[in-house]
Amino acid sequence: MKKQILTLSAAVLLLSAAVSCKQQSTEISSKATLNNELDTVSYILGLNLGSQLSQDFSEINLQPFMSGIKRALESDTAWGFTPEQCTNIFRTYVNKKVEKMATANLKAAEDFLATNKTKEGVITTESGLQYKVITPGDGKQVPAAQDQVECLYRGTLLNGKQFDGTDLRGNQPARFRVDGVIKGWTEMLQLMSLGEKVQVWIHPSLGYGAVDNGMIEPNSLLIFEMELVQIIKPENDAKKK
């Protein structure tokens, strides 16, 4: 999911910031001096665009990029490429990057899992899912695929970066159907009993695969700490309604 470059609300915020700026000449750098309100707004728009691009598309050669910006702003129709060519060139470049990233991430995931499975307490299932019990559950109540569950969890990548978790949302348990999540979660939940807490390592084929999900790169190994805090049977949920 890519963020919009500039929403209406963001534009209002930018304009508010510009109005609050002092009107006298402000030296920002050796190449940018803000002499008036429009200078300030223009500068902030550039900051906004640059900030978004640094997150979503950090590899940019600045000189040709600025040339493209200049031509577009000046309504210069002599782009050198048709719109269709622009789209195809960009798509080809991105696809190559995604394929390269997916290959590297898959190798890193499989190398890690090959070593991790030899560690004490790590269990590897037939599918390749790996997990380690942190806190045992009651050993009795185990969810089925059609059940709903409530879980506390924290998801990180191989580099340690967190991409999701109930701790980011007030530490309130998340509710979902067991068979309505990624394969690795569906399998893991049906191996857990009520109250159990585990650490689980999910091979890309049991996660999001080669799909590029922005923060979660294609073929990323997913690492979760999961705690099963409630099991809701369909008949019990129906009675409540």
C-alpha cells in the first residue's frame, strides 16, 4: 500500500505551516532561499515529495529526476517517451528489483531456518513451520479451523524490524477466524492450546510468498510471538448474537 503524495488534508497542513513561517528571507541551504510564502510552500512540497519517495522508492538519480520534475511543471510535452513507454519502463525496472529481492530474501530465510531447526526446543513441522513453546497452555482446548480466536502477538522480520503487533494497538487481543489468516498462522493455531505462548518462524511459502507488501518484502521470513488467549466456537458466538 503506497501512501498518496499529497492529500487534501496534508495540503492544508502544509499551507498552515507556510503561513506560520516568518515572511522575511530564510536561508535553508546554499541553494534555497525562502523569500515569501510561495517559496515556503514550494519548499515544503518538495520536502513532502522527497520524504515519500525516500520511503517508497529510495533509489533515485537526482539530476534526471529533477529534469523530469521541471519538464512536467512547465507542461513540456516533449518528454522523450510516450506515457505507455514510461509505464512499461517503470514496471520492468520495478519487477526486476522485486525478483532480485525475492531471490535474496528466500535464500536468507532458508539459510536461517536450516540453522534454527537445530536449536534446542525448536520444533519443525512437516510443512516447514518452526516454533518453540515459551509458555505451555492448558493442553486441552485447541482451536479448529472454523473457530475464531483472540491472540496477542508481535510480528518482526529477519532484521528485527517490527511490522505488526497488538502491542502497537493498546495491547488489545486481535480476533479472527483460524482459517482466515496466512497458512503459517492457521497451522500454528491448531497446534496451540488455550493460554499457550510460542515463538514461530514462518517460511515465505507459509506467509506472504513472493508478493511485495511494502514493509514486508517479497519472500520475507516472518517471526511471531503469539499467545492464544481465547477460543470462540461458532455455536457459542451465534448464541451471543
